[in-house]
Amino acid sequence: MTPTDVAAVVRAPVTESAHRRTARPRRYLMTPPEYFTVEYSINPWMDTSAPVDTGRAMDQWRALRRTYTELGHSVDLVDPVPGLPDMVYAANGGLIVNGKAVVARFTHAERRGESVAYAEWMAGHGYPAAETRHVNEGQGDLLVVGPVILAGYGFRTDRRAHEEIAEHVGMPVVGLELVDPRFYHLDTALAVLDDNTIAYYPPAFTEHSRATLSRLFPDAIEVASGDAYVLGLNVVSDGLNVVLPSAATGFAEQLRQAGFRPVGVDLSELLKGGGSVKCCTLEVHP
């Protein structure tokens, strides 16, 4: 699908009722941070000299899971594996959409073992997972917006994987290049709020990618640096309720003004590994 065709799909006229914010029950996949620690550094957020309280990380993770269930969503679990401290960041495990699954192929050797566990879950739940020849880091870089997948590249996912993924799941993929290493995955710089609405941090992207986002989502919410620097865009939304880091107070107000309900959670311990709400949550799209 050409960029013009994608724009037509994303910006197709919708009814007045479609503009009303409506929550839709979701299915999420999560992994407890039982073995979470920061013992290596593969992104700018990770400081191996900083102490990590795994018990506190577990408490914060449980609170996030409880938030989802209280909002009416279901949560499936993948058991953590010793020696894989980043496995709590379940979003990176792959992509499940359109009845198809793609398992992650990680850039860094430290995380490659995670793919086995997520592929086993996918296969065991009716989603035999395809593998890509090129690096893809799952929903860290592959975000579904209605009929389109926004796909980040520049630090982790290889742009050549986009075509493989589009062919397998049968959906158009729009590439977006990231340029700031603090925003190493797309889900750290862009949030999907509903099937037509996104929020993003413009300085994280190239000029060309900013132009693409402006064309596809002219009503997108642009988030300020103060909120972006606490991974405030690393959110999970059901179309109405937006679960986000509680420190992103400015973004929370923007969401209220746009008719969403911000739900703040504290994941400060897990932020030490470079992740927050979305990183901990792999959505099983219908």
C-alpha cells in the first residue's frame, strides 16, 4: 500500500459516534519481574551501578496488572525465565494481530532467549509464530493503529523486517525513523490512544517521519519534553482509559482535554531498565 493509500485509510471519514471515547475490553500478555535487575546496559536508561529493588518492582507490576483487571481487561501470563532480567518487558516479545503472530528477533544477545518463551505461548494459544529474517523487537517498535501498523526503526528493529511483517499479518506498515537514543523503541516516543488518535514526541523522529505523522494524524497530541523524559508516552489505552506513568502530569492533562481518562501508575523501579507501562504489556489484538 502506498503512503497515499495509507493516509486514505487512516483518515477515512468516521461517524460522530466514533469520535466519542469508548473503552473496549482488551487482552494483554505480561511477565512478572521475578528476575528483574539491571546487570547490563543496552539502552541509555540502564545504569548497572544503580541499585534495583526487585521486590518493589514486583509490587509496581502487580499494581499495573490489577489496574488492567479493574478496568475490565484480561491478562494472560508468561512465566519468567531465570537469566532473562528484561523479560518483564513483554511488549518486545512479538506482535499478535489479525489472527497472526510474529515473534521477536532481538538485537542484543542478552535478550534473545525471551523469544523462545513468547513463541511457545503464542503457539500454545493458537498463534503459531512466524520468524523474521531481520531484527524486529515486537510491539516495542510495531504499534497497531486501526488498520495500519506504525513501525519504528533506527536503533533496534531493522527496516527490512517491515516488509516481512506486512506480508505475514496482511496489514500496511508505515516506517518511522527514530533519532534520539533515549527513545530507542517506537513505544517510548509514540502512544496509540484509539484507532484514529496518537500522541508523540516530535524531536524523537526525523523530519521526514514527523511529516508522515502530521499527514496521517493531523490531530495528534504533541507531548512536551518533561513528559517524554519520564517515558510518559509509554502507555496502554483501551480507547478511553489511558494507563500511563504517574509522573507524566502534563500529558495526563492533555489527555483529559482530549476526552480520555488518564490512569496514572508508578513504575519507577522498572523505569531503571528503560521501560514503563507499554513495555510491560503485549496486547493480543483481535
